Amino acid sequence: MKNPVQSTINIVLLLAVAVLYFLHFSNRVAAPAIATDKSMAVLASENLSTADTTADKTDDAATASSPAAAPGASTEGKIVYVESSKMLDGYQGMKDARKAFEGKARNWERQNQAMLTSFKSAVEAYQKQAPSLTAEQRAATEQKLQEQQQQVGQKQQQLQAQAQEEEAKLTQKVLESVNKKVEAYGKAQGYKMILIAAPSGTIAYGQKDLDVTAPVLAYLNAEYKK
């Protein structure tokens, strides 16, 4: 039964690779799409593996704070834009959230590796003992190995589902916080709308003087520190 057992190992290892790939790379940032309300555009995203760990504490402060417009600059009714990748990558709340998610991902990876190590050890032990076992004993051991392999696969699926659920919660939390902060900034500046320039091509062209990424990012980080 050497070949069936080896096939079992290969199946589990393939599952492991898929899970580890997800745990390592699921926190890459996707470009936000545009969501609008009556006065301005705010952020939305299909997949951001981040969380604003202090969102609840900073949301009220963001709304209450009113950043002043630059002296001599008229922004009333102006339509501007921000570069999503620069703003999100530079936002300290996102950086902290990534670290938090990566810590959880490392824990899931350790669980996965422990399961694989246990299963491989059981298979190796069986391979050494197989020549001295009766046909009935070999059949019983192989049945147990198959059951263990199924348990490993089920646990890996649970870990992946847990990671996806956690990612969705963190994503929603950080976006809600960022949206409120950007909305507060836009209202204080008197902007009619803040658009999102994303790599997907939401905005094909925009004058550089309409790019407010830097001041918005500075405002987000200042509010996050409060």
C-alpha cells in the first residue's frame, strides 16, 4: 500500500500549500472602488486585509476636527481626488492592522504545520512497521491514516474560512473609519466631491492641483494618533 499512502501525503501537502498561500498573501491591498453619498465620494473595497485597531476611538474625533483650508486657496465646490494606493499604504492605521492580521496568520500557519507534521509522522511510522504487520493490521492502520488525512483537510478548510471571515471584519472596520475621516476632511474643506484614483482606471486623467492625497493622508494619520 505504499503508493496509496504516498498519494495521501501528496493530497494533504497540496492542501497545505493552498492554505499557506492564502495565509501569506491574502492581506495584499486591492484598489478601492468609488462609493458616493450626496456630497462626496468615499472609499469602498473588494479586498483589503486591514483593520483600524482604534477606529471606535478616532471616528468621533475625526468628525469633530475641522482642518483649515490653505490660506488664499478657494476649495468651495471643488472636485478633487486622492490616489488610493498611496493613501492606504501610507495610512498608519492600515500598517498597524496589517501587522495584527499577519500575527494571526502566523498562528494559523503554525496550526497547519503541526497537523501536517503529525500526519507525516504517522505515515512514516506505518511505512516502517508495515512489513511486520498482518494484512488485517495494515488495513486497519491505513483506514486510520485516511481518516486522519480527512481531518487534516477539514481543519485546513476551517482555518481558511476563519481567515476569510477575520479579513472581512477587519476590512469593514478600517474602511468605515477611513470613510468618516475623509468625509470630515472633505466637508471642512468645502469640497463638492472627493474621487478615488485607482490602478483599475477609475480616473483616467486629473490635474495635479486636484490631487489632495498628501493632505488627506496627513489628516488621516493625525486623527489616528489621537
